[in-house]
Amino acid sequence: MSTLAEGISYYPDHFDRPAQEALVDAIRDVVRVAPLFVPVMPRTGKPMHVRMSNCGQLGWVTDKDNGYRYQPTHPQTGRAWPPIPPALLQLWDDVAGFDAPPEACLINFYGDSAKMGLHQDRDEQEFAAPVVSVSLGDDCLFRIGGTERGGPTQSMRLRSGDVIVLGGPSRLRYHGVDRIYPASSTLLKDGGRINLTLRRVSNAS
Ligand code: MD3
Ligand code: FE
């Protein structure tokens, strides 16, 4: 583990190849029940580049009319999200440093040309809990700034199996994904990148 800044712990190659394959299998089981959907931005209805799904008691969704929010059901099927796979609950216990378990696991799927603009994660009530991110598949160029829009940013390449924990004063930093490096990994047969983010949404205390 290396500390990249206050509240940012980086675990390069935390999951070995067999563990990555097991995670992909678990996520494939999730998306069979809770299919990937194309999220659209509030008001404009502009589609995002990634496709998304969730597992856990709550999932992050967005649409034109109702905006960003967490809800217990899939926006298209109306079904409850599948449970978070045990290996990811174990990861949270191992690295989050937060007592209460995660309630949501957001699944982002990036195709070769997908990216995600700089944004803050602030749809949760509980900012004391970190966000735990797992990268699977192709490498990406991840960018992180400060807590104000327009400040300086730093970039780093995230690789399959990497885990990064964003907490403390870094919890509200701007961040995004500038690009994917197509075919940089052989993990996903059809290419692309999966990012999993484990989140505590509600305030237990
Ligand atoms: C820094 N996902 O789902 S994960 C997101 O790779 C999101 O799909 C990106 O941003 C992805 O919201 C980045 C790393 C990450 C996640 C949450 C953060 C970095 C963060 C919260 C605060 C600061
Ligand atoms: Fe984010």
C-alpha cells in the first residue's frame, strides 16, 4: 500500500489474476439479473459514456427528470439489485477502515472510447466513509484534482487488479477518467474496463 495523498491509499495489483477472474464472473452474474444501462445526465438528458449497473441494497442511478440518486431497485427492471459479492465485502473490511458495511457497489463499464468527466461524488449522506475502487480489464488514465473545480490535477494509470481508497479530506476531490488504453489487458474477452466502487450511502450514526 502507498499513500498518494492524505486519505488516498493505493494498492497496486491487490487482486491477482485468478481473483480478478473470480470478480469478473461474480459481476457477470450481477449484470445477468441487473443489466447494464446507459445513464443520462439530469436536465440535458445527455448520455454518459459508460454503461452502469449496481449491486447492494442501494444503487446509484440517474435520468433526465429525476437526476442523480440512490435507489433500491433497477431503473428498467424494477427489481432489487443483487447482493454485493462476498469478495467485495471482504475487500471493504480489509481496506476501508470504516465500521459499517458498504450499501452500494456501482459497476461502471467502459468501452474503448469511453471516458468520465471530472466530477465530485456527493450523492451520499455519509462522507466520513471512503469510496473503495477496483479496476478490472484495460488500463485507464485516471485524473484527480482538489476539492474546487478548476484547480490543479494529477494523472495516473490504473491497471487491472488495482484498488484505490478515497477517504478523509480526499473524499470530495474532483476526479474522472480521461481515457482507456484498449487491449492493454487480456482479462475481459471483449475488451473494455470495469470499475467497481463500494460506497456507504446512509449515515448510520
Ligand atoms: C476520488 N469512477 O463511479 S474510480 C465514479 O474509474 C467514478 O470508473 C471512476 O468516479 C472510474 O464515481 C473513478 C476512483 C474514484 C472513485 C471515487 C472517488 C476516485 C475518487 C471519490 C473521491 C475522490
Ligand atoms: Fe466518481
